[in-house]
Amino acid sequence: MDIKGTLSIDLLLATFMLLIVIGSTCELIMDRLDMVDESQELVEARTLAENVAGAIDQVYAAGDGHMIKIKIPASIGKNRNYHVEVDSSGVLVDLRGRKGLAYIIPERISKDINQLQSSTITLNPDEEYKIINKMDGNGDNWIVIYTA
């Protein structure tokens, strides 16, 4: 009888230790998967910033009157709460406090085609925008971004 009791306690102790190891491993795996998801979102945010900046640079390089339509995605990864800002320094994507910046060539950015004045434009998720190159009376090229 003594031998059977010892075997049961050893089995119980080994099972308990195995459960602790499996639990720790699962927690580590979940942390790594969360980190991968977050990294993927940041890559998508940076890609969005580069795509918007590329469209702005292409319109600027094409000259007066050139226009491109862009669509801002509804979400980045699983995150729908983000915003994109465009000003003379570049395109900034803010995703849960983390920011990605893509630089642009043009220095004059406006949100109104009739009143050209430097401004910061916020692009909202799941909306379409027009980017137009417009020349002012002084011969300066402006990039105008507004809702399509």
C-alpha cells in the first residue's frame, strides 16, 4: 500500500509541475503574438504614411492641375481609432500614441482650393480625398487636399 501512495503523489507532483510549465509557455506565446500584431499594425501605419506622402509628391511633381484620389482605410489591423495628419513637414500617422512620419517635398499644403493658406489637414479613416496641385498668382505650387 505504501508504494501505491508514493506513486500517486509523484504523479500528482509531476502533473502539477507540467501544468505550471505549460501555463508559463502559453503566457509567453500570447505575449509574443500580441507583439507580432502590434508590429504588424505599425508596419501598416508606416505604409499608409508612405502611400499618402507618395501620392502628394506625385501630384506635386506632375505640375499644375494634376489630381489623385486616395482612400484612407477603415482600420489599421484591428484598430479603427487612428488618424492621419498632413502638413508642410510631412504625413503623420498616429496609432495609439505611436507615430509614423513620412516626409514630403511640397512646402505649401492647403485644405481649401479657393483660399490657399498653409494648414494642417486631418484625414479620417474610411474616407476618400482628392489631392490637387494648384498654382497661385505668384507662380507657387500648392497642394490642396479635401474630401472627395
